[in-house]
Amino acid sequence: EQSQTKVEGHNFDIRKHLVDYDDVMNTHRDVIYQERNKALSDADLKTNFLDMVREEITDLVEMHAPDRYPDEWDMETLAADLAAILKLPPDINTKTLGEMSHDEILERLLAYIEDTYEAREAEIGEEEMRTLERILLLRTIDGLWVEHLTAMDEMRQGIGLRAYGQSDPLVAYKREAHDMWGQLLANIRRQIAHSIYHVELTQKDRRPAAKPTASEGRGKVPVGAGVGASTAEATAGGGSRAAAPGKARKIGRNEKCPCGSGKKYKKCHGMAA
């Protein structure tokens, strides 16, 4: 009885740990699907997109032009990274950026990205801009989310080995999962910021796929196959069009005749063959 109790307790601990691991992924999944639902429910994503671009620009300025260390400023790299997000005007270059203070650089860039966003929306139209935002958000999230799931699964497969190093595998899993989650959000923000000023909608994205008509694809029956005549297709409208030339399939003598009479081929059109 004591052995059974120990085994049941061990199995309970295993199930409990599995639930704990799943809870981490469920938290990630809830947040991701909330963001996807925003796009699917036609929510206004403009504010979200501008916030992501602002955060990306702010991070670049803090990285290449830190307020406390003006001697370490790298204006060439900053200008190159900014140009990868959107086209810079002539008055924003390495020389003019170097003449500004940290706060002036940030203020000038944040105003410019917002003005450029508004200008692009005015150029392509508000409705098309909203469609562009939805499609870009969905494609970005879906692609990076799959990569995140794969990385999390691979990490989980080997996390048990941490026990040999006197570390709690679950604690290590949660810590690394938190870091990977932060990286996922940063990648989503970065990819959107680097795409929104450049991507264009294709004709397929602009218009929904045409639905087939009620008569499309119905009533097409091969006529005269295997009788030496060319193959044709009788359409629902009563017309016919010649099929591409090719070798007709040989019909067995005991098969039903393709003319639709219900008789065997050997007792119908096959009699003349």
C-alpha cells in the first residue's frame, strides 16, 4: 500500500509539472490571440502601429545617441538604421543629427514618422491603410509565433537536464520562457516598424476571391470518348468547347457506355469498334 501511495504521488507530481509548463504557454497564447483578434475584428490598429514605430525609433536613438554619453554617438549607424525603417528627408542626415541634442533628435524623428504615416494614409486611402495594417499584423504575428512555439518546445525537451546542475527545471523554464517572450514581442515590433512604410497591397489583398457561380463546374460530361471522335464538354448552358487533343482512355467492353445510355459499351457504341 505504501508503494502504491508513493507511485501515485510521483505520478501526481509529474502531471502537476506538466500543467505548470502548459500554463506558461497558455499565458503567451492568450496574449497573442488577443492581438490577432484585434485585427480580425476590424479594430483600429493605427495607434498600435505608431506606438511600435515610436518604440523602435526611441530604442535606436538610445542605442546610438545615448543622452549621458555624447562622445559615443554613432550618427552614421543611426542614420543607416533609420533609413531601413523609412526614407529620410534631406534635412535629416548624419551632419544635422550630430548638431542636435539627444532630446532634439528624438523629438524631430518622432514628429517625422507620424507625419510620414499620415501622408502615406492620405496617399493610399484610409480604408486601404487599415487593410494593410491588419494583413501586416496577422502575417507578422503568425510567422513569428510559429518560430516561438518551435523554440519553446525545443527548450522544454531539454530543460529537465537542469536538475543535474542543482537547478529547478520549472524555474529555469519560466525564466527562459520570459526572456523568449520578450524577444518575440521585440521581433514583432521590429518587423512591423521596418515594413509598414514599405509594403504595398497586392490586387489579391485588395479584392476578395470571386465566388464560383451556381452553374460553374456543373454538367460537364465527356462525350464520345474512345469512339474515335474528339472529346468535348457539354456545359450547363448547352454550349460545348473542344478539349485539348490527347490520347483518350480505352474503355473496357463491359464498362458502361460514356454516352449515358446505361448500356454496356460492347452493346452500344462499342459495337462499331
